[in-house]
Amino acid sequence: MKKAIIYILVFIAIQLIGSWAVQTVWDVIVGNHDMTAAKLITITGSCAVLTIIIFLWQQYAVVSPKWLRTRPWMVLTWSTVAALGAIIPSAWLQEQMPELPNLVENEFDMLLGNRWGYFVIGLLAPLSEEIVLRGGVLRSLLSKPICGNRSERFNIWTAISISALFFALIHMNPAQMPHAFIVGLLIGWMYWRTGSILPGVAYHWANNSVAYILYNVYPVSDAKLIDLFKGSEQHVWMALVFSLLMLIPAVYQLHLWMRRAD
């Protein structure tokens, strides 16, 4: 647990110090102190790259091609399908909860509304966050040997739940936290079963890519499912059922296909 907390603190420090440093350099060179899309993309992207470099350099997270050499194409495919199938059910569940404040709505509007924003949202964020949360935090929480008894299994899901909670908290945005926690549980299970961050990266990439596409098709940050389906409640329920018919088989297929390289 101590290592997991240290990794989270290092991640937060990189975001704070990196953001300050990049913003300071930007203001000196460009001379514009206002936050623009280009400035935000540069800051966010630089912090993500710095996070990846530091975590790999210090070996807080260990990345190896060993699992990829097993040709786990079915796992990566079903990870993507699971992500697509989980979006509407997760959105529906969140709509049943009390509305939470969206503290970074303007920042997301700038990132999602810019084509270069996809480089950060769709590519760098999934990789950097999986390296930190699964490759670093969850790996340290799962470091105890697995004996297969009930007590040890409880410890596994405790570790996955803690990493999912950290995953929700690092977004620092209450509106995102319920979805991030659910995603963190599923990706944490995938990491435990495979020992690789790649299934989580694939899931994370698909999830963020859909968010980017939906924003540009329907650029309303607080849109509800009923709005996306033109006011038809029947279509919302049909979409929910269809999504579950994707999600449930995908999770079952992951259960069948996921293996560790060793």
C-alpha cells in the first residue's frame, strides 16, 4: 500500500510541476497568458509523456513485450468490444445518480473540440494512466503471492478496488468519478488475469475515442442519453439492451481467453 500511495503522489507531483513548468515556458515564448486549446494540449500532452518516461525510467512500472508475444489478439479485440458495450450502461447508471459537478468542463471542451486533442485524450492518456494505475499501483498491491484460497481472493479484489478508487480520484472531477471507478474495476481485473497493461490500454483507448467522436458529433458536454436518441425513451432502452448484449459476451470471452505470458 505504501508503494501505491507513493506512485500516486509522484503522478500528482508530475502533473502539478509539469503543468507549471510548461505553462511558464509557453507564457514566456508565446506571451499569451490565457488558456487556449493549443496551450492546454501542450501542457496535458507534455505531462503525459513526462509521466511515461519517469515511471518507466524509475521502474515504478515494468513494461515488457513478453505478453504481446503470445499473440493475444482475441483479448485485445474483446477488450475493445467490452469498452464499446460498457459506455451506454455506464452513462445510464450515472444518470440515475445525483448530478455531480463537472469541474473541468471547459478544459474537456477545448481538448475534445480540437483534432490534436485526440492525440492526448485517445492515445497519451490511456497509455500514461495505465502505466501508473495498473502497471504501478495495482502491480504493487498485487505483489503478494496468490494461494487460491478465499481470503487471498478477497485481497485481490480489495487491491483492484483500491486501484479503481485511485483511478477515479486522479481525474479530480466528480462528474467522471463513477464511470472511472467502474472502468477501473474491469481494467483491474483484466490486468490481474494477464499481468499486462495492454488490455487496459485497448479498453481505455476505445472508451476515450468514443467520447471524442460523440463530442464532435453531438458537441453538448452535459447531453443525456435521451438527447442523443432524439427524445425517444424506447430507443434509449433498446440501446441499453444492445450494449449489454455486447458487454456481457465480451466479458465472458475475456474470461475464457485471458492468460498470463508465464
